[in-house]
Amino acid sequence: MEKQTITIYDVAREAGVSMATVSRVVNGNPNVKPATRKKVNEVIERLDYRPNAVARGLASKRTTTVGVIIPSVSNVFFSSLARGIDDIAVMYKYNIILANSDENPDKEVSVFNTLLAKQVDGIVYLGNSIAPKLRAEIERTSTPVVLAGTVAEGDAFSTINIRYLDAVRESTEMLLERNKKIALITGPSEYEINKNHYLVGYKEALKKHNVKFDPDLVIQGDFDIDSGEDLYGQIKATDATAAVVGDDVVAVALLNALQDHGMKVPEDFEIITSHNSTYCQIVRPKLTSIQLPLYDLGAVAMRLLTKIMAKEEIEEHNVLLPHKIIERGSTRK
């Protein structure tokens, strides 16, 4: 038998009060007599009344709900960001709807529009880049959107990031102290973060150290944990002795493949990766990494979104947080 939905009208009738009084109790309005508040709360508990967030949102034009689009729930980089978002959301009394896009551009658009249909007050998007279809949807909607850890050029976006270009340049320079052939391993070349930040920072470091740029040392594609052998083959073909890697999972795949083929890290090959997730510390040797303030990226993104939703004055829509390089066992001193 289907459970009957209890409405605010049912609570009001059972408690012998108006629906407005029930609404005040539910919303914590202090202008309710203690005895009346106690009676209403007893009825709410007995009837197991659950306020309908969508219905409340239609009345107030706010649902106090925020959507968070995450590329992969299994990627610890994004889960750490999401934790920062959730903590600030709780602080400002917002509920979170977490949606997984599976790093699929078409699903990103579908998930984005589904969240809008749920009348969310705002959306935080997590991901290294933003596809053209989703870009168009974000530019079209009036719902506030903040991008966390996402590179997106243009004034239409509110973003929280680090200076990826600087971080990659510093990493490359660090490796150039001991190596002349350094590979750059990133995701697809068409992504803004790869072509406008990783590649540019890498080239700037080479130029500063008078090392000629070799396009064969730039390895870009859709790599994952199973890409180790492919990466090893491409690395061997270039005679590179070090690499800056744009993703921790890919760095682990490369590390495993190098060691499977008898190469020693860092003696034969040095690696610097980019996110300083837990992957960096559970492998041996531990991976040297650019450290992004993951929790802070999420927390600051959510705080910016609360300001936009509340129509507060915003000093900066594109916030850049500090980074540093954490040296571990995958690089030589």
C-alpha cells in the first residue's frame, strides 16, 4: 500500500492551528508561543511530516538547494573539493544535490538541465575544463554558477583556481636542474587548461633555460590508470628522463609502468604530478606534486556562490588561490 503524503494542511488541522503557524514553526520563526510550537512539533513528529523543498521554493522563489556537478565520484581530487563545498553549504544552511557527469560532455549538459529543473538556487561545477555545449548552457541560464578547479576563459564565468601556468612552469624548471629532456603529459590538447596553461607554462620554463622546445615531448590524450604501457612506449621513444604530469592517476600509471620495465624512480626517471591527492602518498616512491588547496577550492567556490545567490557585492569573480610544490621520492634533491 502506497504511503500517503502528509501535507502542511494535515499538520495544521491535526494541531488546530493555521498553516501559517505551522510554516513559522518549520522555518524557526521566533514569533510562535512556546506551547503552540511544542504542540505543532509533536504533530509533525507523529505524522512524520517532511516539508516539501520544491513547494517551499515555489512560494519563496528559493529552495535552499545547490547542485554540484562532479566528473567522477571515484576521483579523490574531486571528492576533496566536494567536501569543502558541503561544509560551507551546511554553514549557510544549503542542501546539496550531488550529480555525477562521468566526464561525458553530453551527460554534463543533461545533468546541468536536470538540476535547473529541480529549481536549485545555484550550481557548482567541478572539472578541469568545460565543453562547448555546457559553456553555452551556463551562459544562457540566469541561475548562478561557480566553477571550482576549472579553467574557463571569458568574463561570463565565476571561477576558483590556482595559477596553473605558474605551477607548471615552476615544476618544469625544477626538473630542468637535472634533466634536458622533460616530457609534458596532459589530457586532450583542445582543453583550455592544457593548451593555455600547462603547455604555455612548460614552454616558458624551457625558454628561460635556453632549452629548445620539442613537440614530441608533449604527450596528450585521454589517459587513465590503464594507460601505463602506452605512456611508457611514448616516453621511451623520446628518451625523456623526467615528466610533468597533469593528473595523479596518470602519474601512478606511468610510475608503475616504468618500474615494471626495470626503471628506477627517481634515479632513472623523475616525475612531478599536479593535484597532490592521496594517490601521491600511497605509491612508492611517493610522488612529488603541485599542491592545490583542494578543500579551500571547494569551500571558497561555495562561499562565492552564496554571495552571488544573496546578491551581495562581489569584489572578484575569478579567485586565484596559492599553490606550492611538495617534494617527495619521485624527484631527486
